[in-house]
Amino acid sequence: MQENSPTTETALQDFPGRLRATIGRAAGNGGIISAAVVRHTCEALEIDVEQLMLRLVPVAAAYGVAPVSRYPVGAVARGTREDSHGYAQLYLGANMEFPGRALCYSLHAEQAAVANAWNSREPGLSSLAVSAPPCGLCRQFLHELSESRPLRVVFPDGARRDYCETDTAALLPGAFGPTDLGHKGNMMAVNDAPATLPSAIDGADPLFLDALEAARFSYAPYTGNRAGCALQLEDGSVFSGSYAENAAHNPGLSPLHAALSNMRMALGPGALPAAFTKLARCVLVESTADISQRQLLATLLSSFAADVALEYHPLRADNN
Ligand SMILES: [Zn+2]
């Protein structure tokens, strides 16, 4: 894959020199900015958290993998777990595109930021910063986070060094959502109440167990297709991701997209194309249902690691 993402160094130019190393180190830590660094930076720059989030959007975009559009996009999500000072962690995310596959396989930056926070077991988000109002797919995807508590969204306000604020209810008026299907619709709440799939199996392959753990934390209220994916590189490092489905079906997140995004955030900007050649294994665990992730994962996997076969482990539906 070709890359044209801005470098982290370029993206950090907006920060005073004394803060660049701090933010750069924090951003390299899986694209997660700790609450302590958030507080320190906000106090040093005399800005609020959402102003900081907007300044971090270009840093997030440095993780973008955009060989099709040449248009790296970043997003920054704020978790809800606050420290004693009232600050929460920030999670970076960026887009990801797959040459040779249809555009519907693309991962959007907002989805990646949510996947990053979700993978850190955040039970919710309090706001999201983006470079421009989210696209229609992301509005529907974000609507699934919590239908009863709209997500605050901020984006730059043109020439003024300030920001516009809105929320998912205003961005998606008259939305079709979980309640239309008889569900509460709180995707990240599974972090507080994971599924009762078996959490350990004697003698089981460790990578299978990683995928199973990701499946336990998946969100599949409409089909029951609990699914998790685990990737292993040749050096033994492991990255996993959970499936998230959507009331409107198409804006969901496959477990492989989530795992790839989490891997990309952990390895750092620009690492992903080379890391694809180091991929050793890809495991999918899913509970049997009327749908399956298997063909989507096999098709996507073959686009960047043609010599890696998808290892597939269905679980009987009565394990849900
Ligand atoms: Zn989008």
C-alpha cells in the first residue's frame, strides 16, 4: 500500500516545542492520550479539552492509511472514565482503505476512534472531535453508541480559532435506530456486561482465546452473531477486535476491521503496510447465527495477506 499521510512530526507543529515530545510519546502509545497528559497539556496551553482534541485531529490523521482516496482523516474520542480531576483519556483514530476491494470495505476515522476506546474497555464516549461534520455512515454508526444520550461532536469553525459543536441527535434528525427494533442501543455498554461465551477452554490455542475474548465484548443485539478476531505477527505480538453491528446493518464494524485498526494504532503511523508482510495468523471466533463474518474476513484478509488463511472457529448458538 502506498501512503501519503502527514507525519506525526508535521502534525505536532501546532504544539509548542516543550509539549511536542510529551504528546508525541502519548500518541505513540496506541493512539491513547492519558488523562494526566490531557490535563497537563490543557493547563499549559490554557485551552479546554475539546480545543485540545481538535488540535490532536491532525496527529490522529497521521495514522491514516489512504492509498485509494489519498485523503487521510483523523478523529479523536473522549472517554467517560474520569480521574479525580475530571479528566478522561483521549483515543485517536484514522481512516483505512483497501486497494483491490470495494469502497464499502473502507474504515472511517470515527469508527477507528470508537474502536480504540472500545478496545480499552471504555463504557462510553462524552465527545468526539473531527476535521469536518461526520459523513452519513458515521452519523448512523455513532447513533448506535447511545440513542438516549446523543454524542457531542466538535469540529473547526472556519477562520476563527474556535470550534462548532453539535451532537448526533442534531446530525441525524428522525433517525432510524435501535429503539425501532426494540433495543436500547448502547454499543459500548457491552464493556460493562460482556457476553457469556466460554471465557476459557482447557488446552485451547492462546490466539483462539484472544479472539474468543474479543467475541465476548462484541455487540450483536440484532443477530446474536457474537464475533471476535485476533491477529498475530511473526514476532508473536497479538491484536484483537470485536464485531459491532448497527440497526441499519451497513454501518457496522467487522471484527477484522477493528483488529486491524487497533494493530495500526499500536504499531504507530506508517507501520501498517510493512506489518502486513509480517502477519502470521488471523483467527475468527463467532457464534453461529443467521449471518456470518467469515466470507467478509476471508475477502478482506486476502487483499493484504494472500498467503495467510483465515482460521475459523464457529461456536454453537446455545453458547450465547
Ligand atoms: Zn464517515
